[in-house]
Amino acid sequence: MEEKMKLLSTQLKSVLKNYHRLVDSLEPHEQSLLEENLRQLKRHMQTGTQRLPWTSTNHEKFITVISELISKLDSTINQIKKNSQDIHVFLDEIRQCNLFREPPPNLDGSLVHCKEYFEFVENRRRQDAIELQKKYKLIGPLIAKVEGLVFNTNTSQSPKMKVYYAYWERQIFSALSDLVMENLKSLRDTLQNGSKPLFQVDALLVVPAVAMQPNQNEIIKLFSQSMRDCVEV
């Protein structure tokens, strides 16, 4: 009898340890998502508070049932977190995209002309924007997959996932904000540093001075337009 008591005690402690490990691993938006699952699990665990003689076989049944429920919840949580990791990978790729890619130099090593520079930047940004849109569109199906996993539905607008949706909306907005801000900061640092030229301009001798083509004001306008395009990407 004493050995049985020790074994049951050890098994119960293991069950509780696994339960708390799962609950502690959840972020607030995940707890909201799994609120009903956690409530049902607690309801089953509550039956363990009933007084029973140690000779009862209900102890083993209780441990078996709870262990299976915890194992099932553990599997669900792992799949949810795997989806979250995949989404974060996409968001990091969005966040780290360079929207001011510089053109390679000419074959002779010289820099491209000012007009060619901005055309290259704009074309590459347009291509990158298409790739960013593709990554963004991959996020929705991953969130829908979580809905199917937890609620066995596929509406993409489940009221039970309101907190979960809001969390990812904030994460997406944060990634897009970081994308724009980091690119603008990088361009600012490049321009303020002035350690390397970006492109060529034509120098025209207009007696008694030398004029640039395009001139300084035109170059400023080109940079301003490029920055606006970056914000609107």
C-alpha cells in the first residue's frame, strides 16, 4: 500500500508539473485562444479533489485521463507555437527588407548616373514590394490554420479569436513600421555620412561657373520622392 501511495504521489506531481509547464509557456494571446481548452482541463482536474480511499482504482483512471488531456493540449500548443514561429520569420523578413538597394557600378567601375540610380532603386523597390506582399499573404492562412486546430472552423473571423487577431495585427503593424523607419534611418545615415558617392552627375561649364545636371534642388526632390515611395510601399 505504501509503495502504491508513493507511486500515485509521484505520478500526480508529474501531472501537475506538466500542467504548470504548459500554462506558463503560454503568452496572453495564446491563453485567450485556449481559454475553453484550459477551462475543460481544469474541470477534469477538479475531480481529483474528491476524497477516495487509496485502494480505489479511480486514482489510476484520473491520472491516465488527465495525462492524456495534457498530452493533447501539449500537442495543440506546439502546433500553435510552430505557426507563430513561421509568422515571425515572415515578419522578420519584411522588417529587414532593404528598400534602397543601390545599383552595381558600371563595367568600368564608375558609378551610374543620377537618373539611372533612382530608376534602379525604384525598380528594385517595386520588385521587393511584390515579394513582401507574397510573405504578407502567407500569414492569413497560418492564422486560419490555428482556428481550424483549436475550434475546428475555418471562418478567418472567429469571435473567439479576437484577442489573437489583435495580437498579430499589432505585430504586422510593428514590422511594417520598423521596415519604413529603419530604411529611412539608413538612408539618412548614408547621406549624412557622405563617405561614399552614390551616383554621377554631369558638370556643365556655364561661364563663369560650373553647373550640375541635375542640380542640387532637383536631386533633393528625387530623394524626397524616393522617401515618399518608401513610406507608401
